[in-house]
Amino acid sequence: MALPLVKPLLKSVEMARSRFLYGLDRTRDDRLTWNPGEAALTPLELAGKTARFVAFLTHYFEHGTMPERPASPPPAPQSREEAKAALDASFGRLLGVLEGLTEADLGKIVTLPWGETTALNDVLWAVPSIIAYHQGQLNYLQLAYGDKDPNIPPEWGHGANRT
């Protein structure tokens, strides 16, 4: 059973997972490997990057340390299905680790990537904004090719009261 303090974070991460997966589903097939410029990622590359970053967060919360980084990032997923599987698995592992955190875990002092030290509890609340940053990149890629829909999952209930 998750700590009461962690329950809103679990909800936020689950919503982020559903929105990213839905947004990827809404990405046109011909745009999965498209980008608007050479420095930008494609939707599949962004999905792979997001899955890796969520895995980084999972390791950090599980061990209190940063994982080893490969010399170069692994290749991007080659299909929508591969990307969705990687994202779903990464988010699932993160949710499992967050759900298992104890009061003692939350009080552990950890070192942030830039050298500052703080309690693990304080780091938790950066998770939604970090994931939202990646979600915003996907939405901006979609906007760049003309998709103006924010691609909010229907299970969120938006528009349920529209006539």
C-alpha cells in the first residue's frame, strides 16, 4: 500500500503514462519518424528517450544513485508498438517503485545530478514536471505538422459534458 504522501504522485505518473501513450497512438503513421529539423527528435526517438528517462528515475528512487550512462543512447524504437511497450514498461516499473517507498526511504539524503543534496522526498515532486516536459515535446512535434489537438486521453473525461 502506497504512503498517503505518494498517492497523488502515483496518480500523476499514471496520468502521464496514459497521455503519452495516447499521444503516440494519435501520431500519424507517416510522422512517427519525422522531425521538423535536424536537432529535433522524431516521435519514436522521443518515446525512446522518455522511456529511458523514466527508467533513470526508477533507478534513482530505487537506489538513491544515478545509473551508469551508456556512451551513446540506444537506438530509437522502430515502431509505435515497440515504443509503447518500452514506455508502458518503464512507467510501470516507476509506479511499482514509488508505491513501495517507505517513510525511511523518503528521508534518505540523496545527491542530485548537479551535486546538491536533499531528502528523496523532495525529489519526488520534480517527477511530474520532468515527464510533462517530455509530453510537451511530443505535443509540439504534433503541432509542427498541423495536429492542434492536445491529445488528451478520452478516459480523462474531458468533453464528457459537451453537447
